[in-house]
Amino acid sequence: MQALSGGVQDQLAQLGRELAEIKLLLQQTATEAERHESRRKQAAERVAALERDPASAGPALPEARVQVVVLTRRTALMEGQLQVLEGKQRVLRRFHDFLTELLPRLPAEAAADEPVPDVPDSRSVLAAQESMRREIARQMHDGPAQSIANIALQAQIVQRLLQRRPEEAEAELGRLTEMVQHALDATKTFIFDVRPMVLDDLGLVATLRRATLEQARRSGVPIRFESVGADRRLSEDVETGLFRILQDAMHAFVATRPLQLVLRLDWTEEQLSGSLQSLTPYDEVQDAAGAASPDADRPPDLPPALANVMREKEEYEAARAAEKERASALPDAVWGDLKARADALGIKVVLAGTGRLLSMTFHEG
């Protein structure tokens, strides 16, 4: 246990140093971004002034346009780097706060000389930290970093066109603007996935409303969100836990390509109840099958051979529907992870509806 406490203290010290470095980088990057943006605005104003009288501007106008493109590229790079650093800072700060809350409990549990349930050892803490950083690095490489690299390449193309064929540069400049906006949107999405700031500012309902809209936009699967009753702020760990549970469940259900997802929250004075249901084409088939009895509709004088063929076909179709229904259920691995997290927060979760209805209840106090 002493080794665990020492490992946590070492991690806290390392996280403190990394947060201090990120803070310094944020200050430097923000200053550079402001400086480039100020210079870009001045260059844009100069271009506008020269364009009012292009005949007398001479070669100064193409040079001014090139300068605007270069400064736009530098400003976009600085702003992208700033948002990436802010996202990393929030992740590391959250991990730092978790270890800070964990550390005071360790000595008392060690003195009792009893096994500590559900407390990770130092190796697990290191593994979790490295896994988090690896995932952030992968998403950064595949998302914002790739977009920024494409922006830099497109800016070079625009720069060359302004020097050689200014008449073609306008269309490429429009594409550059679209790429910058796309990179900005991708960076905001990445930061939202890492830690949505709206969760801290506005709470669970506003965050889930935005998350469902974003998930529906990305996947093409309609997601209906309803919140009934007067919502209120919950403790930070419960709000975060509920959001992550529902977010991961939505990801898993969307992967099965359902017809629609329905997310509902019901607020009362004592508790919060929620449900996430995946609706598939097989629901309607099952309802129709349940309402009708194949044996009852089959003529009594049907030849036995033909009756057996019809029965085998019905059994085959029923088995196939059941197999597709199982494929649309929440995977066992995802369900096990969600239940473990919910149990740790005191949230009761139930998986029903052949694995396509996730219900949860949280009692306050």
C-alpha cells in the first residue's frame, strides 16, 4: 500500500509539471495567435485599400494578397494548436484531480492492514494514464493534425497561384477557407469528445442534447432526445458518469445501424430515471408475428408435406430474425463496462428488451 501511495504521489508530481508546461505553452501560443491575427487584419485592410484602385497598385497588390494567405495560415495553425493544448490541459487536470482525491484515502486504508477494493495499484494508474494519452495522440493524428497539414499544403498552393496565376487563386482561396472551417469544427468535436465544457457550464441535459444531435449527424441514425420534468445540476462525478455511460451506449447502438434511438430522462424530486432504446425493423416484424398465429391461419386440410415445408420456413425466418435481433443488442463487453461504472457511482442500470433497452435510475441523497 505504501508503494501505491508513493506511485500516486509520483504521478501527481509528474502531472503537475506537465500542467505547468502546458500552461506556459498556452500563454505563449495565445500571444502568438493574437499577434498573427492582428497582422492578418492589417494585411487584409491593406489588400482592401489596394483593390479599390488596382491600376495604381501595381505589383504591391499580389504581394499583399500573398501576405494575407501566409498570415491566415499561421493564424489557423496557432488557433488549432491552442485548442489542442486546451483539450490536453483539461484531460490532464481531470486525471490530476482524480489522483488528488484518491491519495488522502490511501494511508487510512493502509493502516487498517486490509485489502483495498476497487483501488488501482500504481501500475494500473500508469497504464490508464498511458492509454488515455495514446488515445488522445491517435485521435489528434487522425483528426485535427491531418486537417492542419492539409491546410498548410493548400496555403502553399494558393501562395504559388497568387504569384503566377492570380485569376485562379480566388477559387483555391475559397477551398482554403472551407478547410480551415472544417479543421476548426473537427477540433471542437475532438475537444467535446475528450471533455465537453458544456457539461461543466450547463449540465447534463444541454450536453446530451448536443451529443445526440452530433451523433445523429455523424452516423445518419435519427436520435430522439426527451427530458421530462424540471432538470437540475447533479454532482460532477454523477453528471460525468451518466453522460459517459449514455454516450458509450449510443456509440455501441449506432454501430448496429438501428432505425432510431430514443433517449429519455425523467426528473422527479427524489430521483432521475433514464432510458436509451434502440428501435430496429424487427420490432414491427415481431409485433406482427405476435399478433398472428401461423398455425391458426393454416388451412386444416393442408397436405402434411406442404404443412411441414411451411412450418420449416417459418422456423427458419424466426431463427433468422432472432439472430439479427441479437446482432442489434448492446454487446456484452460494452454492457459489462457500463454496469461496472454505474455501480461505482451508485447508479442502478438494467438491460432489457433483448439487449436493446438500457434503463437507469439514480437516487439523490
